[in-house]
Amino acid sequence: MVQKAKILLVDDRPENLLALEAILSALDQTLVRASSGEEALKALLTDDFAVILLDVQMPGMDGFETAAHIKRRERTRDIPIIFLTAINHGPHHTFRGYAAGAVDYISKPFDPWVLRAKVSVFVELYMKNCQLREQASLLRLQLEGNGKDADGEAKESAGLLAELAAVEEQAEALTKQLNDDSTDAAAVATAAHLERKLTGLRRALDALEPGTGSTSSVSSQN
């Protein structure tokens, strides 16, 4: 069974961490605090995270440098990063965030509902990805033991495919929102990241039914 997703909150100011926890508590996931870039990197050594909310302006290792370290590690390079900043130095500063590997760049003060909605999509993708990996692993064990129940597996795969379609709808809605409310760079960066995640989910579904190509008809929504 898939456990709660972990969300990493990185900010050197305790009051900002408290505010993020208040906004994201409604998602009912595990919120992990880090008060510096170094502390965030240590947390990433042992735990898996669905998404990282990373403050740009921090003493010592700032958000850009922290993101660069995260993206250099094979274990963590695919974790989506949302940059949060209280300053706005114009497009160049924003593009630097995307160049560092962020999927979104949000200026404070931000709309709590929008932030929660964006984080929830990445949490949903993470949870579905974990679930599909578990199902694929269980099916492989069943096949090795010659204990496959064809009807049961077909129903299970159909259910997972329906869940994947629901996630695709959420991703499409978020991309539309970014196109309406954000810069073009934000929409492109986020859509590209969701595209990669959804592709991974489809591959996991393919693994549930080896050789059938049952998910080949599922096309990208983004």
C-alpha cells in the first residue's frame, strides 16, 4: 500500500515554514522542514519526496545552488522543484530558476489556493507512480510463481489505467492554468515535466501486461 507522500519545505525563516505548513496541511501528506540548503540535501539522502518547495534567498547555499546539487544527483534529479521568492529581479532572475531545474517559480505573496493546487498535482503523480511500480513488482512475482489470475489482473490494469487518465486530466488543467496565469516559460517547463512523469506511468502500466501493448493507445494529454 502506498504511504503518504513527503513534501520538502526549504526556507531559512521559521515563519515562512509555518505558513507553508498551514497552506499544505489540507493535502494530508507528510511535510518535512529544512532550514537551509545543506539541511535539505541531507534529507534527500535518505527520503523520497514528491515535490520540493525551495526558497531562493537563503544565507550560505541559496536556492539556485541547492537546486543545482539536487539535479546533479541521480537519485533526486527528477524530483520537481517549485522556487519561492520574495523578490523579483525580472525575467532574467526567473529564467535562472528554470535553468536550475525548477518546474515553477512563484513570487511571494502567492495565492495559497494556487500553490496548494500545483503541489497536489505533483503529489498525485508521485502516488500513482509508486502504486504502479508496486503493482508491476507484484505481477512479476506472480508470473515467476505461475500464479497469475488473468481476469483479476485485467481488472486491476483497467482500474490503474482509469486512474492514470484522471491524473492526465489534472495535469492538463494545471498546464492550462499556467498558460492563462503565468509566463510562457512557466507553462512550458511544467508541461514538459508532467509529460515525462506521465510517460513513466504509462511504461509502468505496460509492465503489468508484458507483450500486450495494452496502453499503447493512451495518448499524451499535454
